[in-house]
Amino acid sequence: MLVFDELQEMDEKWLEWYGREISSYPMGDFSILDPSFNMKTCVDIGASIGGFSIVASNYFEKVLAFEPSRASFTTALQNCHANIDLYNVAVSNRTGDVVDLTCQVCPTTGKFHGHNASIVWGLGDEKERAITIDLEKIYELADTDFIDYLKVDCEGSEWDILLYQDLSRVGLICAEIHGPPKGKGNFKTLRTKLIGQMRADGFEVCLYSENNFFARNTKFNIPCLVCDKEKLRKIQTKASLKCNCRSCQKKREIENA
């Protein structure tokens, strides 16, 4: 099993991770901007230790979180609570494959970079086995035919998850895209294809950096909340700034006792 260096002393690092998730992916009550947007199902692909899932759980009825690393998944289990369903699987374009999850080692320190663990890059000799599921299986697990918010950050697997797939049954997509595996094509060419495909599927796409995009299904009247900070603040409540992981909840109970 891969045990990543950043998972050590997690009590001290948790709030730093949590703050990073708040700033990386726009989150709030989107129904304030468009009442037709349902705050029901959020999917977190590449959940790591649960930071984004906990932010999302303040707003959505249920969150489904997927993390292939057993070490990160175990830490997420300690952090997450009732309306978050955690799955220790990798998401890809097929269900039922058994794949290697590999991890990059820092050449300077010799320590693992857990945030760079991947099932497609072949980063090194340190590895564990993971089983895959696809988007159709996620719809089945969520017992829904529509995902309201899809967050994707999975170190190269996003091409298999998103490219050439039917995304019309998703409301919002916020993702980080990485260089594709060897033999899969040129990054800029694939990025252009993906953006074009999403627009054909009815999405308005804001590519706000070379590797990040915010996309909304045009059936909803929601702007790019990465660019429109004023509207982002409008949909956020105090809950989004307060960590509701189990550890922080316990600390507040002790402080208020």
C-alpha cells in the first residue's frame, strides 16, 4: 500500500488542505442563481482525503466520493460524515478493470507525492492495485440519471472519464486536466477536442487556466463562478467557511461544553 508523506501528521495539515479545496473549486448554493438547479447529487472524482467532499456536503443532499489510494481513502473515512458516500475505486472509461495505481517519488527528498498518484501515467515502482468504475456505474450508485455537480481531479484519468463520453446528464463540471499518458495524443489537441465536445453537449466552458475549466450545462443560468467572484460570494454561506469534518466537529463540541 502506498503511504504518502503528506498523510503524516494530518491533524496539523488538514485545515490547510481544506482551505485549498475551498479556493480550487467553486461551491455554494447554486439554486440562488437559478432555482431550477437541484442541489441533490455531487460527485467527487479524485477525492484524496475528503476536503472538497466536505465542502460540498454543506450544500448537496448527497456526495459520492471516489479515491483509489487506500491511504488517502482511509484518511477520508476519518474526516467525512453522514451524507458522503466514499468508494475506494478508480474512475475510468470501463467498469471492472484491475489496474496499477503508481506514485511519483520526489528526486530531492525521496518521499512520495501522494497528490500525483495515477492509474495511467506509470510514475514509478511504488504501486498498489485498484479496480475501476465508469460514469454509468456512478449514476447507478447515486440512484440518479443526473449529476448536478461533477468535480474531476484524477491525475491523467480525466481523459478516459470525460473525452468521448455523454456529459449531457451533468449540470456543472469543474475539473483539472493534465498531460495525457504516452501514446494518447497531444495535450493541447485533446484539450481542444474535449472543450469542443462539451460545447456540442450543451455546455458553456470557461477555460480559466491552461489546466482548469468550469463548465455549466446551458439549461441552467449560472455564470463561471471562478471569474465572477461577486456571484460566488452571493451563493456561499458561513457553512462553506467552516470545516465540518469529524475532527473539527469534535473540537467545537469540546470548546462549547
